[in-house]
Amino acid sequence: MDENKENKSDLLSFIIITILIVLPIRLYVAQPFVVSGASMVPTFENGDYLIVDELTYQFRDPRKNEVLIFRYPKDPSKYYIKRIIGLPGETINGLKLGIDEYYVEGDNRGASSDSRSWGPVAKKLVVGRPIIRLFPLDSLDLLPGAGIEI
């Protein structure tokens, strides 16, 4: 009977430690993201499974040509992935960006709904950047999409 209590205690300790470690990481550091659609082909394919770094942009601003995961300006319950084409204060396609706005486009311009149709992305909608592509396994990559200029 003592062994049973010890097993329950060990299980409870494991659950508490897991919650204390995993939950803050999931809420404040990284989250999963699945690419939906063809707007970022060839950099990202439909179904690519990414881990999003939510921490970097707490310490620095997003940079031109970085890939950005953000909440869609027309419906913040949806998440989008696009490449940064214009930074705050720049003029892109005749549009002057505000101090907290980014102009984004998909790498597959012909199949992308982006800033060309719905305008810039406010900094408050930025979630993060892809830090790891986990799936498909043959495309496993660290900082996927970084260093690419389209």
C-alpha cells in the first residue's frame, strides 16, 4: 500500500513539474503553427509544422525579409505567415507605413492574400517568427525561411 501512495505522489509531482515548466514555455516562449495554403511556397508548403519563437521580438524589432507569424488584421482569431517587405516608416507601393506597421507579402505572390490587398500589419498583431520546421521530417530546419530574399 505504501508503494501505491509513493507512485501516486511521484505521478502528482511529475504533473506539477510538467505544468510549471511546459505551460510558461507554451504561453510565452514558443507555440506550434501549421502552414495552411500555398502563399509561402517554395519556402513553406501546406501542412508544414513549425515552432514559433515568441520571445525574440520582445527584445528586438522584426527585420526586413524575416518571416513573420501574426494575427490576421481583418480577423485576429486567424494566424497568417508572410515575409516582411516593408518596415515602419517606409513607403511601399505608395503606402507610408506607420511607426508600428509592417508590410508583408507571401513568397508565392500569385497565390497570396497579403498587405497588397488588406494593408499593413500592426506590431501588436505580431506573434513571432518560425524557429524550427519539425514536419515533414525530410524538411527539418532551424530558422526556416531566414536569409531568403524574394
